[in-house]
Amino acid sequence: MKRKSGRFAQGMKLSTVIGLLSAFILLSAASIGSFVSYINGREALAAQTLRLNEYHAEELARIGSTAIETMQKSLQESAAYAAAVNSEPEMVRRNLEYFKKSNGFFNSVVIINENAILTYSAPNLGLTQKRITTPQIMQALSAKIPSISPPYIGPTGRYLVTVSQPLFSADGTYHGIIAGSIYLKEENRLGEILGTQSRKDDGSYFYVIDESGKYVYYPNGRLIGEEVTDKMVQRAFSSGGSGSATIDQQDGKRFLAGHAVIPQTGWCVVFQTPYTNILESAEASTFETGIYMLPAVVIVFLLTLYVSHKLSMPLHTLARYTENMANRKAPEGIPNVDDWNYETKMLKEAILLAERKSREAEEYLLREANHDPLTGLLNRRTLESLADEWMQQNKKFSVIFLDIDHFKSVNDKYGHQKGDEVLRELGAMLSDQIGPHNHCFRYGGEEFVLLLSNAGEKDALFAAERIRTSVEVSRMPIPQRITVSLGIAVCRDESSSEVLFRKADLALYRAKESGRNRSVVFK
């Protein structure tokens, strides 16, 4: 028989078995509970949305009914006045214009006499003294009662609804009608009132269908006057009255709709919400429930792990002890298997020790990579990296190249060891001089570089002169005065740090050429 290798050869830990079994049971229970909660929540939200949409539809129908009733009353008052001044055309015209401007419900208002001749209009429709023969107007004239027409295309080519009021003089003589028109495909007061009351941010919207099955109102207006082609919508709202239904449209979208009727017109107001909103809300509710349940699940799971851990700890401790012996690590003594905190303590100490050693090694390597071993200053690699970073940030700064004058003579006269001491002393002096926001680097040999943050030409020259004079009067490890030359370049629009350094180096060259022990700014 083949022997099992690896982890399975040793077998699974008891704590692992119990932990996996507990996790499986908890996850299964949580999944089933979440699924049941999702289904119940979805159905409850759908039922609630249907009731709310029916209520919204009833409210919109009530608002529409109130608006139409107000229109009829205002027309009735205007009709009474127009009949009273019928013999005075100018007064009738002014009254009509005033009524149109002050009322606001109608896009246009007209007076048509008993012979179907349009005598007045506000605004001027260009039909004055012309006979209006549309069936809806003829029916209103013959009925001689207040009426509301079904939607139709008027003489001006507009799709409209007409609210009319008969004109009777004091002696009962019939003079025609006063009619207010609502242009359904243009901005109108009725649409503004209904639209203002039904604005939703969740994708819900409403539309209005007349008795013939055509759209009277639609949010973006594109379907107004078109016939409802969705058979399911027609069936759902053909019965009239108020109610609610779930609609699966021809485009595959499902909506939860409520409907109600405007009594004066028989129009059906439909308010509907995308079914996807219900799904999203149910999912969000299930997720929130899961979040609330999570602490309890975690506590139970952790408690199970704790118990399994207590059961398996003695075996694990002994196994660790055996492993230490196999690796020839001298144990201090037989571990106390009753001390359940032993493994945690041991692991913690081992991790902290390894972390401390690793950090120390990393810091050492980083310092070795970024610092000059002789002076302890930052090295040339760090200089180039920092300068490039500042240039990418469009930071204002200046660079100073500093070189010890006649340093070769120091090495020749006092030896390289003394020369190194001079370099270290100068590096320490520069670090003290530049301040906390600036940086000092050893560039190579006897050359140093300073990066001065937020320093323009004047500030950089002042700093360079301060350093130059300080070095000149400072005591060095050799019995000889040390002077330095400095080249200054201000970062402006250079393409790279190499170009900027070349300018500073050229300024340093000019300082040496002009006599040394001076500061020169690159121009």
C-alpha cells in the first residue's frame, strides 16, 4: 500500500475538524435563513409597493379632478361675464385675454358662437371669423352644457383637450361656447401639476390613458396621442376604478402599478414602479439583516473554535515539543500541557523576535544603500531620486554644489586619514547649517550638494554665503584654514535633475575659475 504524504499523513487536527464542521453548519443555516428572509421580504415589499402605488394613483386622480373642476368653475365665471357684455366686443376681447393670462390652466381660450364661428381667441390663433367644424366642437355646441372633449387634433394641428362652457345671456338666449384648450404635447398646467406631485428618484413614474386607450400624458411626451400597444396594460386597466396589478411589459420589464380614474374625463392614471427596485430593496434588507446577525454568528463560531482549541491544545503542545526535539532545539523542560496559553505566548514571542530582527536588518540595509559610509550623509543616489521627486511635484527649490578648495593638497600634506576627518567635520557642519526641511548629500570626493526647499535665488545665495563664511572661520582637524566654493542653481523649467545639476556644477566651476572661496549663481 502507498503511504500518504504531507499533511494527510499526519492527519487533521481536532480543532480543524471541529472548526470546519462548525463553519459549515453556521454558513448553511445563515444561507437558508437569508434566502427565506429574501423571499419573504421581496413579497412583502411588492405588496406594500402595490398599495402605495394605488394610493399615489388615487392622489394624482384626485389632484387632476380638482384641477379640472377648477378649470370648469373659472370658465363658468368667465362665461357669465362674457354673456353679460356680449354686445361690447372690445370688452369681451379684453376679458378673454385677461382670463387667459390670469388663469394659467389653458394654452388657449376661444369663444365660438352658436353658428360655430370663432369670434375671439387668446392668444390669436389665426382662426378668427372662421367656422370650426371639428366633431368635438360641434358636439359641445349642440350639447349646450359644460363638457370636456376627448383628446383630438384641433384646427391648428395640435393634439389637445377642450373644456367648454355654454354662453347664455340673461334672457336665456344661447350664444355659443367659451372653450379652454390644453395642448397635451406641449407644456401645460395640468401636466405641471401632476408631474410636480409625482417626481420620484427611484425610477417610478406615472402616465394617463384616455377611454379610447391612448396616452394623454407620458413623462417625456413621446407617447402622447399614441395607442397603448401593450395588451397586458390594456387588460389591467380596462375595468376602470382603482386598484393595482403586476405588469410584464412587452420589452420584458416588470412593473408594480396602481391605477385610479379621473371621474370627469374617465381617464385612467397609472403610477408604476420598476420591479427591480423591489429586488434591490429586498437584497439590501437581506444584506442588512446579515450584517446584524454577523456578530452573533461570529461569537458562536469563535466560541466553538475556543472549545475545540481547548480540546486540542494538549495534543498540539506535545507535538510542538516533539518537533523541537527533532530539530535539536534544547527544551527548557517538559511543557505544561494544562497551560492553554502556552502556544500563543510562544508564537507571539517568536514572531516579535523575528520581526525585530527583520526590521533591524532592513533598516541597516536601507541606511547602507542611502547614506555615505564616511560622512553619514545621504548619498548621490538619494540626491537624484529626491530631486526628481521634487521636480515632478513642481516644488520650488534650489541646489548648491559645494567643493573644498585645494583639497588634494590637504591629502598630500596631512594624509588621507586627516582628509577623511575634514570631510566628516564639514559634513556635520553642513547638516547643522541647512535646517530641518533641507537636505545635505555627499556627491563624491570632496564635493557636497545641498537641496534647499522653497528657496529662490536670493535665499539660496544667502544660505551659501552663510555656509561659506562659517567654514572659513571654523576650526578643522588640521592646522590650516579650509575654504569652499559654491555653485547655485534655482530649479525652474529644467527637463531633468541632470540638467539642473549641470547648471549648478557650471556655477561651481565659475566660482573656482574666478578665485575660489566664493558663491556663484548660475545665470
